[in-house]
Amino acid sequence: MIPDGSDAWKVGKRQLTYKKYANIPICYIEDGVAYVYLDKRIYKQVLHLTRRLMDIEAEFYFTTPELSSPKGLEDHHLAILHNYLRSYIQKEFSRGFNRLGFDIIRNMTDWAKKEGCFSLIRESYESVKLIANRKDYDHYGRFYTYEYSQEIRDDYDRLYREIQINSIL
């Protein structure tokens, strides 16, 4: 499962870590399914690992890095869905998954069906939509600036239709 033979990858108790200044958890295995943390700090390694998992045709889903914390989360389903959608609008992951030919939305809908939390997708979609369309007014230049490009905002506006189509198929 390790993408390359470098010493930066460490395998522990059902967990794979990557050393970047410190060991950062990147993946864990539960019931024969790999769960990859969508962590922007190590997005290149996440994309390498995704390519490797696609090559060996392993079943895998993504999760939020907050789950690696011993503190845990109260509503992990909503946090994971939120992380999936946030990663969709981040250019590093968006471009990387497009280059790999990987459909992160299909992966998210498959995970939501498996976990029985498909009804939470709409709530998470709406909260991330506010983030994707956030604009700030520049008083000096008298114009609005957006955090995300027009292409990403347009793609995200059409995303819920794609999610519904994936739920049918």
C-alpha cells in the first residue's frame, strides 16, 4: 500500500503515517477498508496514496484528519462530509483528483450510503457553499474579491445535482 520506498512512510498499529517534520497520520485500516485522511498539509502524499490504492483496486474512503485526534468528534459523519466537500473546492485536491481521473463525489456518496448518513449531505453542502461563495469587499478598490476562483464556484453550484445522480446510480 505504500506508494514509494522512501523512509518517510511508517506503518504502525493499523495506521500509516508520513514524516513531514513529525509523523502525520495519513491512513488507517478498519475491517479491510482503508480510510485516508484528506489533509491539506500533505496533499501530495494523499494523492500518491490515492493513486496507489486505485492501482491495487482496494476499497477506500476519505475521512477528516480531526478523527486522528484522541479527543475524537461528536458528529463524525457531518465532519467527514464537510471535509469531503471542502477538499472538492480546494484547488490542490481538485486538480490532483482530476489528473488521477478519480471521482471524489462518487466516493463520498458511496461512503454516505454505506454509513447510512446520506441525508446529511444536503446540510453539509449548504454550509460549504457559503464558504465557496464567500466574498470580501475591497473598500479601496471598490470591488469584491472571492476566495475561490469562478471556475470552482461554478462547479460547486452544479455539484448537488451530481450528488443526486450518484445516489440514483
